[in-house]
Amino acid sequence: MMARARLAAALIPATAILSCLRTESWDPCVQVVPNISYQCMELNLYKIPDNIPISTKMLDLSFNYLRHLGSHNFSSFPELQVLDLSRCEIKIIEDDTFQGLNHLSTLILTGNPIQSLAWGAFSGLSSLQKLVAVETNLVSLNDFPIGHLKNLKELNVAHNFIHSFKLPEYFSNLPNLEHLDLSNNKIQNIYYEDVKVLHQMPLLNLSLDLSLNPLDFIEPGTFKEIKLNGLTLRSNFNSSHVMKTCIQGLAGLKTNRLVLGEFKNERKLQRFDRSFLEGLCNLTIEQFRIAYLDKFSGDDTDLFNCLANVSVISLLSISLGSLQALLKDFRWQHLEIINCDFDKFPALKLSSLKKFVFTDNKDISTFTEFQLPSLQYLDLKRNHLSFKGCCSHTDFGTTNLKHLDLSFNDVITLGSNFMGLEQLEHLDFQHSTLKQINAFSAFLSLRNLRYLDISYTNIRIVFHGIFTGLVSLQTLKMAGNSFQNNLLPDIFTELTNLTVLDLSKCQLEQVAQTAFHSLSSLQVLNMSHNKLLSLDTFLYEPLHSLRILDCSFNRIMASKEQELQNLPRSLTWLNLTQNAFACVCEHQSFLQWVKDQRQLLVGAEQMMCAEPLDMEDMPVLSFRNATCQLSKTIISVSVVTVLLVSVVGILVYKFYFHLMLLAGCKKYGRGESTYDAFVIYSSQDEDWVRNELVKNLEEGVPPFQLCLHYRDFIPGVAIAANIIQEGFHKSRKVIVVVSQHFIQSRWCIFEYEIAQTWQFLSSRAGIIFIVLQKLEKSLLRQQVELYRLLSRNTYLEWEDSVLGRHVFWRRLRKALLAGKPQSPEGTADAETNPQEATTST
């Protein structure tokens, strides 16, 4: 037992260690581009994975534990071009570690605590152009074995422990070196001997970054007649005096670009002495940039005198107060003033200035005119400026302007029709508030304009001639604005060369059918973030060159099947995501079209259903057509069932009393009748029935028993039920007293119709018609069946005369006796000729 316990105690920590080790078989590298690019960062690797293909060109092994790089460590990847070994805890790099990597152009060793770097460590890297050795414990460039890397263009050894600026002799073997980054090292002094090799390489086009080194001294004449492409000195000096001395030590230097100042988070100078710039008079500079210097001492009147011949000057985060010194005729062609503090807008008068960038500056709200006759490019964005009567050549003192950016400012009132600025090609107002744009054709004179951005300018477009004159416009951005009645009208008539149009976030609900008719050259159209309810493809049919259409974030439910055929054939990218699609069978053709057009539809997998509720937030692609077939079958069966039930219900309702009569016939069919006849008559004829019919038949010989509603119907029972049960079922015959009142009575007609059914169902039933008075044929014809029956059969006609009455009663009694059971009390008077009264059967 003790042995087993000891074994378990040994296995548990071993298992824990193994679980922490993730080899390439357990957690493979991410395949960024198949067979080309692999990312293996943070996999706790102790060696290079075996499953990386030999064809790999880009390999990221950063943040692993490759502590020891041996000879030919990467020979399995002869095609490798980029290798990242950042922070891999590398301490030893042996000879020929990278041997065989003839195509490697970039090697990154950042953050490795290298303790042993063999002289032949970088052998074989004949194509290496970029070497990054930041934070590698490098103490001296003399100990860095790179003299054979003749194609090296960029060397970054920042954040190390290099104390001496002395450039080794092997730099003469690096004729292609363009950038040397020695920033954030320990260099304090620079002597003539340190840059001796640069004197021997007059054609070297080197940019040198010495920022964040604690410079105290630069030997005068060190850089005399040396030509650099660029020199950066930021956050190097502890005082203005040291800064001034070191700049004087740069005398004789020729550089294309000089950068001075500090970093935003690395401030060392408490106060800036303007006199330091006097040393710049001894340098030849093409471009000058100064950053993050404030609290100038003294007057700034002659601050830039030594920079009068500079072509490009850039001021970043400088506290100047004003730029009155720039009233002089400096030869500046490009001026950048970014995030600086001013008391007022600088009134410039620079005859040679062609490009002026004045952005993100503080404490300025009002634009002031300036005189820049050669100006072609003007960027005034993000200054919170207000303009009144913008814009004309008098505002900027030039008629040569081609680029004007007034974006992210305050209120801009248009009023000058861009007079004198006809050469403008680029105009940007985005996120400024435009006023009076609907008052007239503000852009009428800008026939050369190629780019116009009026996005988010708080305008409501009413004037249809707003873009008149922009015949050369290629890009129009007007997102975030609105239109009258949320309808996009036909306002692009003259924009026949337009290729890009952005109408996103314009609250559009409708688009005029002719809105895009003139845009045959349009290639990109953004209609996203609007309120469109359908994908009306007829709108886009005239856009023969359209390649990209974005209709995402609308309220589109579907599109009609026939409309889908109208999309331009040139279309290659269509975005319909974030819409309110109705995944119902009514739109089955559209939903099937979505499935068929996955290559055209970007993000088709993200197209979600909004209705019905059971499919809400489900992918449109999950809709199944079979559901519609089943639904159609169910609907068809349901419709047929409902129709059948409805027809049966209607028939039952219509023939309810006929059915009751049928049931009664079965019940009373073989029983003996209570009455000889059931009398159907109008209440208007009741006097004749009582005084003539009842008196003569019930009191005569033989007597007949009549069923009369006023006397024989059971109280409390429905009239219709009494008619059927008491009238028809208990009577042998039916007497119908026909008169004008009868024909006009709905109840009488109802009783007559039931009587017909009763006659049909009962084999011994008969109907006797008595016509009280002559009837107009037009009135009688209103009851078609009654008219036909009287026309085909014999009926009794009442005549109020002695002879007529005698004949009438004789014939009626004979008709009633037909089918009546004989009784012993019968009399001979009942025997009459059966042909004298006919019963309709």
C-alpha cells in the first residue's frame, strides 16, 4: 500500500505538468492562410511544431518558450519570409540558427533576454531587410553581428542598454540601410569619431531616431557635411540650455526632415526657450516638425526666422498665442498646425504656401480671412469655427484652391456660391451645420468638383436643384440628413459621372421611381440605416455599373419575385442584413432567392427573420419550402371543410322547417288525421274564413273538421312549430285561400312553401286552392311557383251569387271527401261527381 501511495504521489504532479504542456498535436497553430501563414503565439511551445508545412512564408511564434535556438533551427521552412520570435524567452542563439532562410525579409526578436549571440547567428539571411531587436539586452552595436546583411534596410535596436553612439565600421557594408532606431537607449554624448563611417558614405539615405536618449553633448562639427534623410530628437534634453547646445552641435547637417520636441507623456523641459531655434540657421532642412513644446519665453516675433527656407513645417501641440511672425514672405509650401493654442485665428500672408492644414486647434471660434494666393489645399477641420457667407476666393485669398475641408466645425452659412473657387475638386462639410443650402444652387459654379461630403450637416433637403452644376462629381456623401416627406426625389439629374453615393441614415421611407435614372456610372450605393419597407429592385435597374449595394439596417420584409430579376447584372456585393424579414409562405420565392444568391449576399447567414413569432431571430436560410407545401395542403383541406360545413349549415338553416316536416311525416305518417283540412290564409281574409268557410264546412252535412291557427294552435309553441305539427301533420288536406293579401304576406308564402314539401313527402296529401278574387297577373307572377301551379291545375274560384255559391260548396265538399274514411253516418249528399272539383297532387 505504501508503494502505491508513493507512486500516486509522484504521478499526480507529473500529470499536472503534462496537462499544462500544450504541444502542436494538442493545440495546433492557427492557419491564417492555408500553407502560407500560421500563428502559433501563446501556445506554451518549447520547440517548433512539426506540423507546419514546408511552404510556410509567414510564421508567428511569439510568446512561447523557445529559450535556445540551435543550428539550422528553421531549415525546414526554406520559403519563410516573415518570422516573429517576440518574447520567447530566448537566451541563446547559436551559429547558423537561421541558415537556409534565403527568402527571409523580416526577423523580429523583440523582448528576448539574449545572453549569448553567436557571431554567425544571422548567417544565411541574404535577403533580410528588416531586423527588430528591441529589448534584447544589447549593450553595443559593435557586438551585434550584422555586418554581412547587405540588403538590410531597417534596423531597430530601441529600448536597450547602448551607451555609445559610435557606429561600427561594418556599417560601410550596409549601403541600403534607410532607418536606424536607437531610441530609448543610454546615449549621452555624440562625438565626431562616432559618425566617422557616415562621412565615408555620402550616398547613404539614412533616417536616424535618437529620441528618449539622455543627450548632454554633441561635439560641434560632428554632423558637418553629413546628409541624412531624417533626424528625430524628442524628449532628449533636460533643459533648454542643453537643447540649445546640442542643436548648435548639429551645425552643417543636411537633412530632409528634422523632428524636435517631446512626447505627450514624456515631458522633460519645464520651459521652452525660443532661442534654441537660432541654431537651426546652421542646418539645411527641407521639412521641419516640432511637437509638444509649450510655455514659450519671450516674444515669438522672430521665432521662425531660421526656418524661412523650409518647404514643409509642422507644429503639433504648441502654445504660440498668435502667428504674426508668419506675415513675412517665408518660402513655406506646406504648413501644418495641429492641436495648438491660439488667441485668434492666424492672419496669414504667405505667397508661396500651397498646402495649409489647420486642425484640432483650441480657443478659436471665428474664421478670419487670410491671403494665400498660391494655396491649393486647405484643411480646417475640427476647429469649432463659424463661417458667415461661405465661401469665395476672398475668404482664402486664392483662386487656385482644389481641396477644401471644413468638416467638424460649427455653423457654416452658404452665401457666396463659391465665387472664384471654380477649380475646387474636393469639398468636405461633414459634421458641420450647413445653412441656406436650400435657398439656391450653392454648387452651381463647381463644375470641376469630384468629391463632396455633406454628411451629418443637419440639412433637410427640399430644393430639387441642390446639386445643379456638379457635372464632374464622382463621390457624393450625404448620410445623416433628411428629405421632405422622407422621400428621395429626383435630385441627381446632372450627376452622370457619379460612382459613389452614400444615402445612409437619411430616414428614407420611399424613393422616387426616377431618382437614379441618370446614374448609369454609379458603382457603390449605400442605402443602409433607413426605413425602407421593401427591396424595390426597379429603382436600381438603371444602375448598369453598380457593383456594391448596401441596404442593411432597414425594415425590408421581402421583395416580389418578378422584381428580383431587375437587379443590375454588374452587382457583386449586396448587403441585406439587419432587416425585418417576413419568413412566411407568401414570400417563399424571395426566401428561396436568398438561398440561391449566397455568393451575392454578404452576411447571408446573419439575415434573420422578424416574423412570424415562431421564427423570430432565426436565420432566413433556415426557412424550409416544404413547410409551405404542407401549409397549402392544410389550408386547402381546411377551406374545403369550412365550405362544406358552411353549405350544410346554410342548407339546414334554409330548410330547417322542411326537415322538421320530414321528421313529422315519419312520426305521423301511418296515424289517423285529426283534421280534414289545414287552412292557410291571410289575416286580412279572416272574416270570409269564419263567416263562410268555417260555417259552411263545419256546420254542414257531412261536417268537416278544419285546423285554424287562431283556434287550434297550442299557446306557448313557436308559430312555425304549430304550423308543421298541428297544421300539416294532423291534417289530411290543405286549403290555400289565395288573395292579394295572401300573395303579399311572407308568412302565407312560407306556409305555402311548407305545404308543397308536405305534399311531396306525404302520399295522401293534397292542396286545394281557393281564389277569392281575380288577381292581377303582374302581382301573381311575383310568386313564380304559385303562378305556375295555378296555371297548370284546377282551382276553386269564389263567386258571391246564389248559383255560384251552390256550385262552390258542392265542389269543395267533394274535394274534401276524397280520401276520407267512410263512416256509417255518411249520406248520399256526399256523393257527387269526382270530376267537379280537382285536388292538386
